[in-house]
Amino acid sequence: MTRRELIASAAGALGGPLLQTATAQRPRRGRRTNVVMFMTDDHGAWATSVHGCSQIKTPNLQRLADGGAKFDRAFACTPVCSPSRATYITGALPSAHGVQDWLRPEDSFGLKTRRWLDGHITYSEVLANAGYTLGMAGKWHMGDDERAQKGFTYWATIPGGGGPYRNAEFLKNGAPVKPNEYKTDAVGDLALEFLDQQKDRDNPFYLLVPFYAPHTPFDFQPDKYRAPYEGSDFACFPRTETHPWQNRGLRTHHNNPKSMHAYSALITGADANVGRVLAKLEELGKRDDTLVVFTADQGWNAGQHGVWGKGNGTWPFNMYDESIRVPMVWNHPGRIRANQTIREMVSSYDYFPTILDYLGVPTPAGESRRVGRSYAPLLRGRRPRNWENRLYFEYSFVRGVRTENLKYIERTRDWPSELYDLEADPGETKNLIDDPAYADRLGSLRRDLTQWFDKAGAPPIEEWRSTTKQVLTNYTR
């Protein structure tokens, strides 16, 4: 954000339309709000029509944004799937919830799996205790994948969180099923089944729909989702020289139109199933009483910075904005003002307190591992008091802090740290870590980063690996 944009944003926060129209009121007594939360996988914010790429066809997400609020600067705390998902559901940092990296199959399901979320309060169990019926259709990938967890009563997933897109077998409440030839459409089928079960029920529901798309492999996309991209020049995908740290396993996708086509089609397939769910809510007469949230577990580079991949798209791991910035839209007819853009920075660790605040469900006391803050007031048309646009990130061997115009990335002693001036260099191309002109600001950011993680109860960065028994992949192979 430039200074001009920042000033405009501040002016809007002080006296513009955001405050002039009071929206997103707390739930009225006797009327409970349903929720459908969509989450894509490996989906950069840039890869939507909502956030800047009109070539990528996301008409249903665009419809949600036009009728609600889009967040221009929403970020994941961690640029890889399993720890990011665990942060969304617990509000805790990876060093607190213990999921350090994406879970290998033996950690995710089967005889050796661990229930990584045991001992942590999740928003799902809080909602279940408040009378919500919870369903999950799609990718879990947070351990003990086969069994319904943390308040969910409808449970349909593919243990392990990955695999091909064609003829995938799901476990639905313990029974193997193949709802559809195409995995993304199968997720949609299962979501519709859960909604049909809520038709005549009075208690509210929360449906989590975590798509596998657009995560690799790029093995299969139906023609109907590929057709919009026939003959495309894929202008939203930068053609760049490969980053010297590029993860070799993803190198073949770099500057590859076939990969660009597949990635785009996978996103459009997910968007189409968002449309199916919205249509079902309308059919059931539940749309006006349902909050719809769309986001992603983390971002994705598809040529940006010379990288294909997310945080582990390079070795050492990266914290580029494209790796951590996610699409985010909140839509609730009559409650959230239409066609608004929220520019405050928010994180995945903020979702836990926000969803409970929005729904009027008390946040459990006595849990010290949560670090987030509710941004529900932004959706109600007012800026929370003392809101600071400053976010923190962590992954193994690397942590970071992002302010309005600076980003400091700190790595363990074996790897270089980075400092970027995001106003002068939004593309993060010039590392200023050794620039004497930035020495004072660098020192301040270093102290802030250390103090914040220390206050959060996180171990020093050099001891990060001791927080989990997982084995890190050698990403140079």
C-alpha cells in the first residue's frame, strides 16, 4: 500500500462509508446464524477476479464479494497447509499447537497417527457446545483424518489430504464412498448432502468445505472447467527466471502454460461448487440466515519471485506475500454491507475470535495460547479501538513481522534474513538487511519480533525444531 492509499484508507476508517452504514449487527435474539466456510488449498489471493486477475474465472466468488466484504490484506500465519489449518481452528501459533509442517501420511491417518489438536480448544467444539450442528466435507489433514473430530457430526474426507483428482475415495462417517468422478465436484456433492440434512432442523449449522483444489497434482480437470482457458495467454502468471532456491520438485511447472491452465481450471472448478452450495442454500430458504466465508489455507506463487509453490516452494522456506496472502470474502445478506473493501491486515490466527464474536458465541476463558483479535467490528462497520496493522508469521527455521510498509524475515543462523520496504519495493526484490539507512528500523523490528513471540510463549527461533517430532522434507532433492 502506498502512502496515498494508506491516507485514503485511514480517511475511510474515520469518516467514510465504512462508518456511515451500520451493518453486520449482532444476532437478534431467537434468530441464529448458519455458516458455510469455504477454504481452497494453495490459492494465492492474486488468482481470483476479486483480487486482481480477471482472466481466472471465479464468478461465484465475485458475486459474494460484490454482495459483501472483501479483505484486501488477509494473510495466513504459516505458508503451508497443515499448520495453517490448525491455526485457523485453534487460533494458536504452530509453535503452540505443535503442527510444524504438512503432515506426512503416517502422521495424518492410520495406526501411527496423532490427534494433534487434543488439548487445544477449537472453535468447532465451542460452536457444537453452543448448539450448532457441524459438518465437514473435504480436506482435513490435521491428523486422525478418518474420524470426526472436535464437534463435527458429519465427516467426509480423504485421509492424508492429497492424491489424484479422478475417482478419489472418501471416507464418509467411516464408510468408503466415491460421490463423483472429479474430486472437487465430489466435495460439492457431500456439502450438498449435509445441507439437505439440515432442511427441517431448527438448530443452526456450521459447514466447513475445504477444497483440495488448486493443490497439485495437475492430473485431471474436467473439460467444462478447462474450456474457459483454451487459447489463453495466462497474463496473470509472471514469466520469470527461476529462483535459485526453487524447490526442485516443482521446478517443471515454472513458465509452463500447461501448469497455468491446470491451476486456473482447478480454481474455476472450486468456484463452480461454491455456486452449487449457494444455490442449495437459496433452495432451502436458508441463504439470508447464512454467513458465507471464502478463504484459503495459504497462498501460492506461480512465477512470482521466480517461484512455483508456497512457503516450501523454496529452500530455505520463504515468506513472500504471495505465499501468505489469501483471498478472503465475508458475505451475509442484510448483515454485511455489500461491495466493500476492508484494508486492515488480518491473519488466520484472528479467525477463531472473529467467528465466535460475529455469531455472538462467548469465547472460552482460560486459554492462553490464542494470539488473535476479532475483526468482526470491521464487518459491523466500525474500526476496533487500538487496531494496529502489524502481523506475525512463523514456519520452521523462519519467522516474520509485517507492518504497513516493512517486512522483516528472520531465519535461523544457517540462513540469510531479509528486510523489504514494501512501499518502495512491493515486489520484494531488494533485500535491505545490510542497508545502513534501515538499521534503526531493522533493530526495532527485530526487538518487536522477539518480544511478540516470547509473549506468545513460543520458543526461540533456534529451538524451533524441538517443538515437534515431525521429520522435515529435504526440499533440495
